[in-house]
Amino acid sequence: MTEINCLNDIEPGQTAKVRELLSTGSIRRRLLDIGLIENTEVECLGRSPAGDPSAFLIRGAVIAIRREDCRNILIVKERGGKEWV
């Protein structure tokens, strides 16, 4: 069974693949522009000291994304090396 989570749910050092964007409007357009489309691999690099935003490695670029925007990015977590659920 595939477990779908939000981008908030991965910890620094973990990777996941984008499953779906729930965002609308200009934020959706921005996320698409930076390459967050289905099956894009995303790695969490860290969180700010206050916990928001978080830094992610997306298609070779480091991108900071706010917690509220991460909630609208559905992901599938990596399990067992590079095997995706």
C-alpha cells in the first residue's frame, strides 16, 4: 500500500517523490515553475531555527518552502534505498 504524506513529513536527510500539488493560483504556478511536478525527487536539507521555512534540494537547486505551502505538496517517501512505494 502506498503511503502518501505532505512535504512537511520528511526530515532533513530524507528524500521523497512528488505525488501531487494541491495548491492553487500563483503559488501553484511558482511551484510548477521551480520544477515540482509529479515524480520529481525532493530532498530535505534542513529547517530554519524557528522550524519554518524548510530547505529542499529540487532539481539541483536549493529552495526554501514555507510550512503552509509544504502542506499542499503530496509526496511518497523513499523506502529501502531508491525503491519508491
